[in-house]
Amino acid sequence: MPIRTIVISGMHSGPNPSPGVGLARSLRAARPDLRIVGADHSPASSGLHDEVLDDVLRFPGWDEIHEDTWLTQMADLVADEETALLPTMDLEVRLLAVGLGEHDRILAPSKSALDVVRKPATAVADALGMTTARFERDTTRAAVERFTRHAPYGVWVKGEHYEAFRAHSPEEALAMGAFIEEAWGGSWHLEEHLPGQECGLAFSARDGVLLDAIFTTKALVTPEGKTWSGDISEISDDLWRRLSDFVADVGWNGGGEVELIRTWTGGLIVMELNPRFPAWIHGATLAGANLPATIIGEPSTRGARTLGPGFTRVVHEIAVRPELGLPAFPWGPSDMTAPASKHPSGMRALGRRHLLVGDLPVRSSFSGGAENVTAHDDEVTSPRRVLARSHAFEADLTSPDGGAATPRREIFPARLEAQVAALRAELADLPNVLIAHSIKTCPHPGLLAVAARLGLVAEAISLDELDAGIDAGFDVEKSILNGPAKWWPERPEVRCWAFFADSVAELEQLQRKLDDGFRLHTEVVGIRIAPRSVVSRFGIPMERPEEIARVAELVRDLCERLGADWGIHFHHAESVLGPERWRREAAGSLALADPLTARIGKPPAVVDFGGGWHVDDLPLVRESIAHVVKWGPAVLREGSPTLVLEPGKLITEPAAAIVTRVLIGSKRNKGCEVVVDAALGDLPEARWRGHPVARWTGTEWAALREGRDRILGRSCMETDLLVGNVDLTDVGEGDHLAFGLCGAYDLSMAYPFGRGRAAEGLR
Amino acid sequence: MSLDTTDRSRIDQIPISWLLYHEGQTCCLESRQLIVAKFQQYPDVGSQLAAIPATFRWGPTRWPAYWCDLLEPKELVADCGVHANLASELLWAAGIEHKRGRAAIAAGRTSVAHWNATWNEADASDAWLGEDVVHHEVVKVGDRWWDATEARWFSGPGAALVAGIVVAVREADGEWELLSRS
């Protein structure tokens, strides 16, 4: 029986349009006699006013529909044998598949087919002979931190059902994930952003038979990343064969779109498969390939057509249908103008109703996962994972049963020793390497003494710090001065092994100080180079020959006056950049050592790689240095400079923990929260990274797992949230908890807020 | 749109552009190091090549040009010859085989008039400009053409660039591939 009436949903046509209007235009082009009915859930869906429609069907917003009534109405629509339904909204497609099952005249894929193409689209990529971007389903803070750090281009936070946001930090990713959960329901995951050209593969199929397919390369996209223009081309025979097999295997019905990224080298990466035609599909029709027509029985023109070059969108105004009218301006609770939205009918509400369920097939494609060993990797497949990488800190904690006061800090010198030994083992094959201890990162006297005893050199950013290092046993003749104010507090004489000037002004000031009688004893006159692509207040930027010339002139002069060699220093926290970006930045920045060598007349005696290494990245340090040696300045390969590493928190974070007690607990939404007697002042890093937490069970310390609960600090600051997403099921008032990995800035930047004391240090 | 004999003859006489080094001096070596370092901050070749026209805005270059000339002006400007030369440097550094090439582009007289005036004001050669067909330096990687000025791939004759329609293209020492008249 031929289809004489088709009902198409998803009629909004804005900057982020639904496919409905384009489908209606394509079907009208193929079948002028077809009765086309536009269906939507709000009169604010602008495409309902388009004259291509013979009639419109208005349903209540998705947040108002009664599921059974809606399903009954959908079934009634297709009860007429000459009427078909073409749903175009992802969630609606899934709901129909679940609620009505397969139906001859519902032109959409089945539930089983939809299950195959869930995000991340690994099954689709396999079928098409392509790959997906790396992804991570573990959304604990530790996993998000790790994945983000290893994604040099940033990540996409993708909802199970809908929506994707780009993020560049764990904080952004977690906030967006929480938004997606709230707005759409369902889970979310991370995918690595890949630079490249956005492409699309649109296809049509009936009952597992591929009818037509075309490829688009997007030329213009909107700020939201939506297609505005693109070229249209035929797909290769090989891709047609693979797509045919896939469509047959899953029994695909209706339209579909594989979203792809084409890399610079031409490879195609699958981003996802949408279970409906794309909104730009009428562009393909205009270019000569009318895919929507094929699913209502029109023959495909593939093989007998010459495609036009592509399509573009234009903006034009149309008259409002009197029978629909125009909804008035929607006032919101703030004074912001409500923009046109893709979801005026409340699609998000449908997501939140959790009408769709299913198992998640694949957990992670993160290749580094297995290498970054944790104490709890045996629990990786557990649905509720440990809260953060603990580095087994709980094994070092003492029993709280003795009644010691809380909050208190426990120091683990053996952990520092172990980290230094592990780092030395990593660097064993490198000659001329010095490991520096960053005093600002960990100025604890006991740990300073351990570092000095282990033969680390002191790295200080002030002369006060240098004094502390010397008091702890560091050799002043091997000390390094860094930072923008290293000569503070003012002294008539300073002794160090090397200093690295932060600016041209500092080099010039040093000349003046020496003229005025300042006595400096140093073996190395160094400069800190500015990073190339990261915005930083630190370091000397050198983009032009005159800048190189000026720096070289100053360094040469100071070397002569002080009888010293010269050195170069790159620093930007590896824990912030992640290993891949760090390598690139370090190699690019230190590359300036070559032109400086030519100007100064001799190669650098010291190359300082800086610090701020993430505690999980110890196994990557050697590889990172090898990368910089290979891709950085020739002087690293051709000379034999002393290499300095300032690992900072990599070696000190595991060396301290904070033990606290639960003061009070209460219910909160779906979880609970406790207030402990520690606060953000004791754990200032809590704002920026996750800490592992352990609970004293009465006989041992046990790591806490992820959950919906949170641990709050005792202070009155809104930001005093110490740990979120933790499972506090077994935690009660008076219990002892401990935070691990507190041996770096949690130690040096702690402050006594809320204890009736002023900060110490300023006089 | 086609490449007539006048335009072909004119374009064939334009040499492929190579930045030069001042002999016996370090200025050009240093400038080259600084310039290459600007691009090598990007992690992948595509991004490095895309950064070329973003760093050196397309405009007149006076030939012969030296590496140290590029960093002299306050605003960094370079023509398609410099762009293609820089792209070639970065491609070699990445170990990617490629060939320099040239395209003839039907740009239209309206555009040509502007470029003519700009190149003359800069005292740069306007030999690349015909009445409506202009010479453009490009790079061939595998069987694809890369426009280093527009930072985009193109398929060859018939392709649409922002500058105009490609009517012919050839490797530096190859034969012209002409736009089919059909």
C-alpha cells in the first residue's frame, strides 16, 4: 500500500534545527502529492509555520505528555495503512522503539538496533573499519582528572541520550557532566577532542536493506558546531559495502547519520551515530541525492546521478500560521533574554523521565589506564569504584584509637624516600641529572631534611626559603633560585649554584645591583623561557631576533662578570598541562636554546625542565624528557648539559595525610553529607583536585568509594567542600576519616581560618 | 574558465619561491629557528600548517626574500610563496613526502584590481596577476593538494577556493592538469 500521508516530528528550525522541515522539503520534492503533516510539542517550534506542510499536529510539551496516551496516539497515527510516521528526535525514536516495537510504518530503527549504536559508537566504528576517539566512562573525579590531563586538545562531555560540551579542565568536565545528568537524565562519558574536519555520512534503509548514502564535508558550521554549508559526495564502494553489512546486521530501518572527524592525514574517526536523518539532509537532496524519498518507496538514484557540489543554508522569514499563532515572549526568572532553543517543547524533560534503560557495553578505551597502576586496579570492573587514586596511603596511617587531637597531619618520610628512589630508577640511564626539591611545594622541616639527606638540591623562590633549605641540610653550593623575586629579602651577598631570571628587567636589575656592590656567587646565570602557547605571567618571551639579541647580551655580560656558565629553564606545571602538552611546550620553548647558544657563543651548561609533575605520571617522566631531547634544541642532543628536574608534588604528595573526625551528618537530596573538623584551610588543594579518603573501621583504615555523598569542611565558607561524589553509607558522627596525598601544596599553603588566629608570616 | 596560453606562459615564468639565507651570517638561521619554533608548539601537522596564514597574514612579499626579512615588520605578512615554503619546511620536519606546486586560479577582475594596487603600493612584483587568472603556490601531499594560504585541502582543477576557482594545477616540474571544459 503506497504511503499517502506522512507525519514528521521535530519541526523546530532555528540556529540548531531539528530535521523535520528539511525532510518535509525533500519528500515534497519527490512526491508533490504526498500529504505532509508536521508534528511537534510546542507552537514555538518554528518549522510548523512552513508552507511545505499540509497540516500540523500539536502535542503537549514532553514534560506534560502522558506516556501511554502518547503511545496510543502514535499507534493511532499509523493505524491507517496509507500513513507513516517519521520521528526525528533521538529520544523520541528510542521511546517509540521501546513503547511500540517494530512497525512497518514507523520509519525508525528498532530497540535492538539502537542498543548497538549507543555512545561511544565502537560497534559502528568496527563495522565501518574506522576508530572512535578515546573515551572514558568512569566519571569519578580521579578518572576525569586523568582523562582530561591526557587529552591535549580538551575533551567532550557527552550525554548518554543527548548534548555534548567541550571542556578543558576536570572542573569544567565534572560541572558539565552534572548538568547533563540533571538536564537529560542518563549517564555521561568523556571523549577526547580530535582536531579535524567535521564530516557526515547520511544513509537511508528499510528493514535492513541499505537504500542510499552520501557523504558530506562540512564547510561552515555555526558557533554551536551545527552544519551551515557542506559539500556532498558519493561514498566509496568499500564504505558502501561495509555500511550495507552493518545495516543488514542490525536490521536498520529509517534514516541515520554517522558523525565523523576527518584528520589532516585523511583518516576518519567515528564520533557517533544518530538514529535519524541529519537536519541538513535536504542539502543532499538539492545536490541530487534525495535520501528521505527512498524510505517512502521512491527509487534511489545512486549510480545514475551527478551530484552538485554541495549546499548552504540561508536565513529567510516566513509568515506565522494564524491557526498556530505565535507564543508570546517567554519571560525567565532573570533579566536574560531567552534565546531560541532546539528544545522549545521540553525534550530535556523527556530525558529526565528515565523512560529508557539499558546496560553500558564498554567502559573505557583509555590506553593509559592499565599503565597507571593504582592500589585498587583489581576493582576496576566494580560498578562502584574507589574514590580516587589512593597510592595506598591508608596503609601508613596510624590508629586513631589513642585519642590524638583532630584535625592533624601525619607525615610519611618513607613515602618521600620511595618516590625519590622510583624517580631515580626512571632516570637511571640519563647522565648529569639533578633532582631538585621545591621548597615552596613542601617546606615541612622533617621532609626537607629527608630530601637533603637523599642528595636532592634545594630549589627556592626567596632567600627565606633558601635559608630554610640550608637549615634542613641542603648544600647551598648546589641550590637553585627561581621565581620573579628570588633576591628577596634583600641581602648584601647571596650564594647559590644557579639562578634563573624571570624577565629581562630582572637581568638588567641584577647588573645594577652588582654595580652597587651586591655580591653574588653562582656557577650558572640562567633564564626562564616563557611557554610558547600557554598564557603565563612568567618567563622571558622571545619571538624576534632583537629580543634574542638583548637576552644574549645580558646573559653574556653577567656570565663574564660572575665567572659563570649559562643555563635555560622551562617551567609550567605538568600536572596542569598533562604529559602530552607538557612535552610539546617544553620542546617548543627550550628550542630557543639554539639561537641563544649562537648569540652567547657557548651552549648552556644547565637545562632545567621545571616541575609540578603529577603524582600519577612518574612512569612518564623519562618518556617526556626523551621527547624533549628528541624534538627540542640541538644543544640537548649535541651537548652534555646538566639536566635539572623539579618533580615537586610528584615526590612529596604521598608524604602526608590529614586525619579528621565527623562532627555532624545530614541527609541531602539523594545522598547525605557530613561536616568534619578539618576545613579548606587545612586542605586548600581540595578546590582543585580530588583527594583519596579512608575511613577508620575500628580495626583498619579502608578506602571510601564513589557515591552521591559529600564531605564538607567545618568553616563557614560556601567553597569549603572537601570531597564530593563519595559513598558515606557507613560513616557516622564521631568517625575518623583521612585524606591522602596532602604532602604538597596542602602542606605549604594551609591557613588557620576559623581557629581564632591570624595568618603567620607577615610582621 | 580556463588557462589560456597568455596566462600559462606568464605563470610558467614565475619561479617557485624559496626563502634565502644571508651567506656567512647567522641572522637567517636564527630567524628560521624562531619561525619554525612558532609552529612547532602545535602538536600535529594539520595545526602547524593551519597556523601559517594565522601567523603570517597573506599579503605582499618582495622577492628575493630572506628568512630574516620575515620577522622584521611589526605585522607579519607573507605571500603564498612564503606560505608554501613554510609548509614545506614543516612537512619535511614531520617526515611527510610532498612536492611544491602551482595553481592557476580564476579570481575575477574585481579582486585582481585590489591585489594589483596592494602589491604595487608595497613595491612587490605583480607578475602573478593576470587580468582575471592569478598564479598561486600550493603543495601536493600524496594525491591531494594543500593550499597553505587558505589552510585547506582541495581536489585540483575545478575546486573552489576562497580566492576563486582552480582552473589548472601542476607540480613544480610537472605537467598542467587543466579544468575539463565539460
